[in-house]
Amino acid sequence: MKNTLKLSAIFFICAFVQSCQKDIEDINSPLIPPVITTHDSVTRLSKLIFFEDGTLATDTTAYRQYFYDSLNRVISIKHYDYLNGNPIFAEIVVYFYTGNDSIAYKLTHEVVDPSNPDPDTDTSFFFYDNLQRLIKDSSISSIGLQVSNYTYSNTMITAMIRSVTNSDPLNPYMEKDTGFIGSAGDIIKTNSLTSTGEYYINNFTYDNHQNPFNQLNIRSTYNPVPGFNFFIEDHYLQKNNVVSLTYENQSFPGLIDNDAYTYTYNASGFPETVNISFESVPVDNYKIVFVYRRI
């Protein structure tokens, strides 16, 4: 999973065409204090508020906000990281649609760092079949290019990924990911084989509650990474919420990482909070509060 998260962070998030100065002004704006209320609607996610060490600390460690258009489509997501109450990092994703289409044909992403006058930018394009399933995406960044092709069956989804870096264009990285679909429609197991000889196996279990990311009207793709690191919303396939993950690198058989996700739910059955516990790095445990609003 950790390898997949890193890969997702590099290649699946993309560029935002807006002035750097405005974004730096945004990141230096005052920290929005966490407000935890009883939700009168669960129509769409409005915010995610992150707390370190699994507690409702005075300062948030991260804050994410969702913006929608009149067709209830996500048009932007802004994410801010904080250290001791001070903004240190921001990411902004923008989604692009054709006409009234409900799935995006493009997304852009920008990483904003007040200490860096040149934000990292990336752009991705998406291609679908007549069932609106993603069959190809291409991502261009300052690092290089990645192209992924997806195939489907009743029980599996397969991604063939090819990445080329500007620094080493003659030696592409390749990966084959296979996701196995359970009876509820969620990915319950993945196998990942890379051109560098690494082989990973992930196993997932789920609750029976609705996954708020699944109803964001963002295109669903193969990548089944659970959790809340980076911008997982744009490639989150699952219908329900992950409650456990086991991760095994077959280069070290028998060494298995276990992650746990413990939820509370609102009256409509959507997650209201989640505590995430990482067995291999317990100091990284954190709590997330979900805030919803009527569109």
C-alpha cells in the first residue's frame, strides 16, 4: 500500500492553472478552527478535518474542503497542512467536465509551498468506454509521464501502468495491478507486480455503510487505495468504507502490516469520524472528522 500511495501522489494528481500568488495568500490565511456539529444533511462531503495522534487536538494537522457546481459535480478540492497551527503546505485540484457530463475528462493539481516560488504542477486526462468505465489515463508532470490502461471482468479489474521519468527516459517503470472484486462490489484483494521485481499483496475488509467518496460524482478508476493520504478521492472505487488492511511485500514473506479504520456514523449511515491506526508506524495514527452539507 505504501508503494501505491507514493505512486499515486507522484502521478495521479495534477496541475492547477491559477496564479501562484493567490494560492500562497490562501495558504497563509488564518487556520479555520474545527467545528463539529450535528449534520442536517449528508448530501455531499463539505470538509475533512485531520487531527494527529487520534485525538481532537487544539490544532488541526490538515484541512480539506470540497467545492461543487450547480450540477453537484466536484469542481475543486483544496487541502492545507498545518504545523503547530501554522500553514506549511497546500494542494489544489481542479476537475474539468464536458457539457453536462458527470465524470471529468481532465484534472489539474498544484502543490503550493510558501517557501518555493515555483509550485509543482501536473495534468491528467481520462478516457472511458461506453459504460463510463475508465479505460486509459495519461498524466504529465515535471517528473515525467505515466500512462495506465484498465481492463474489466465480473470479478477483476487490471491496471497496466507504464511510467517514464525525464531523468531516465530509456528505463521505464512498469507495474501490473490486479484487483479482485467481492460480492458487495468492493476490492477485497490486490496483487501488484513491478518491473523492479517487487510483488505486493493487499487484503481489505469493509463495513456495510455508504462511502462518502463513492458518491462525489468523480470518475471511479481501478486504484483501490484506502485511507486519506494525498488525493485519493479521484481514484477511489469502493462502495463501502475500509475497516482493515493487511499489506505484505513478498520480498519479505511473513512480515505483514495491519492498518485499522474505526468509524462512528451519523443518522444517515455516513462516516462521521474515523480513527486510523497504522501498526508499522503507530506515531502516525490520526483522527478525521467528516463534515457534510446540502448542495
